[in-house]
Amino acid sequence: MNTSGQTSFFDKPFSPVQQALVAFGAVIVFILASKLVKLTGLIYVPDRFPWMTAAAFMLLFAVANSIFSLAADNMMKYWGRSIYSYLGLAVASGLAAYLFSSLTIDEAGSYRWIYVVLTAGYLVFLSIMSFMRRIVEFAQREEWNHPRIRRGSGSGKSRNGGKK
């Protein structure tokens, strides 16, 4: 039990736009770090690494954004901003991956399908969180009484053959 009045990190609403900007910043940082590592020759970095980085941070955004949606005041407004932020992140990170790798999404192998699966998964994550939130709100609103005592058919006989 929290007695100091502090709230959880997950109780604070975070803007989906800010989440997408942080994820895109991380994409750029990781891509630049991989270029630096590749230039030094320390380890081999594949040409498709920027596409992998973009996909990884899109997945991270999808999971984090879905979790933070539970703290949103207006779920529909949050959903709209989240979907637009996700699309912006997908386009921006894909463009960055293309600029740094010089590979289109088709030339990068299966990353087109990875983008499709991530997008479908993101929509599923948001839907699950919305459904969970509705269940919790219903349970909190519902007045929980003692379970009703089930009575027999009125003839005095119970279901086990008349034996009590």
C-alpha cells in the first residue's frame, strides 16, 4: 500500500505524440550509434540494421502506448492521437531507415510484412486495453450484492431426487 501519496509511473497520462517523438529519437540514436560502430569496424553491422531498429521501436511504442492508454481520461481522443502518432512514427522511422541504409522497404527483405504485423498487433493491443478498461470500469460501477440464493421449483424437492 502506498502511504506517501506518490502515484505509479503508469498512472500518469503521457501524450502519444510525446511517446512517438521519444521513440523516433531513440531510432535515430541507435541508427547513428550503429553507423559509428560500423565505421570503427568493431563488429559487423548488417545493412538492414536501420530497418530492424525502426521495427523494434515501433513495437516498443505499441506496447508502451497501449499500457499508458489505461491512464487516459478520454479513451476515444487518446485512440485518435495514438493512431496518428503511430502512423507518423512508422513513416518517419521508415524514412530514416531508408536514408541511412539506402535500401527501400522491399529491398530490406521481410520488413514490409513486419510493418504490417506490427500495425495489426498495435491495433489488437489497443483494443485489448480498451476492453480491459471497460470491464474494470463496469466492475467498479456495479453494485456487488451477495449472490442470490437459488430456490427450488417451489415443490420443496431439491434436484437430487427429493432428498434433502
